[in-house]
Amino acid sequence: MLTSRASSRSKPLLLVDVDGVISLFEFGLDNPPPGAFHTVDGIAHFISGTAGDHLLALRADFELAWCSGWEEKANEYLPRLLGLPGPLPFLTFGDPEPPNGNGAGPVGHWKLDAIEAYAGPRPLAWVDDALTDACRRWAARRPAPTLLVATHPSTGLGREHVLELTAWARRLPESGR
């Protein structure tokens, strides 16, 4: 489900998950990545110290949107913590546990229905630490150019991802941008 859509149609979408991409975990406390702990609604999150700069760089080639269970909460905290301008569009998701109880939804992953509704026929890249085989099958069938970028939750969005995303976006034909 779409909650806020920017009007720009000249750039591909970049759908950004939060947990495991910006809010990091599974790293050793003796050697943490750059960043700091911040409290979000009473819960400590380790926010990457580099993700803000990476997202700012990606804005040149993408229209960014939050694609996270954080939904509108991402805008309450992350632009300020990451040094990003004003709120970003965000996707909202239906019940993450449909009646069958597997959290997959009709398309095979709990985020895919909302992504389909939001993106329509536009090219998109999706950065997430929990991409599944269902996500990869969906991306392969999608008629518009689609790039899935997997992160590790201990390091999140890194320079190598920025380079991959930028190269992909710049290879798209102008009609897809």
C-alpha cells in the first residue's frame, strides 16, 4: 500500500529497508561498525554512521522511499539521525501475518504486494537484508528493470552497494529513468 509518493518519474525507485540496512545488528561489540546507539520508541537501535552519506549520494540517481516495517516511524527518526532532507515517501504494509500464518502474503514475501502497488511499472532497486528466493523470482518476472541488493545486518548499506546501485541506475535507458 502506498502512503506517500513523490511526483518524480525521471529516476528509478530505490526502496530502502531499515533493519539490517541502516539499523545494524549481529556485530561484535568489541569491533562495532561506525555508528551509534539511538533510542527509537524506547528500543535501542545501532544506526549506521555511514548510511546517511550513502543515501545522500544515491539521491542523484534514485528516488528514495522507505520499504520497512518501520513505515511512517522511519521519517520520525531517520532523516534527522542520518542527515537526510525532509521526509521520504514510505510504503505501508498490510497484516504481516495473513491467515495462513507464514507472513508471505499472496506474492510470496510480506513486502511484495506493497512494493508492486507502489512501484507499478517503474524500474526499481530494493536494498534489504532479508531478501528471499520469492523476492528473486518476483524480480526475475518483473517486466521493469529490477535490482535486488542484499546487505548483511552487521554492516548494512556499504560503499560497494552504492557503487553497484549507481552503475545499475546509470545503465538504464533514458525511457526507464
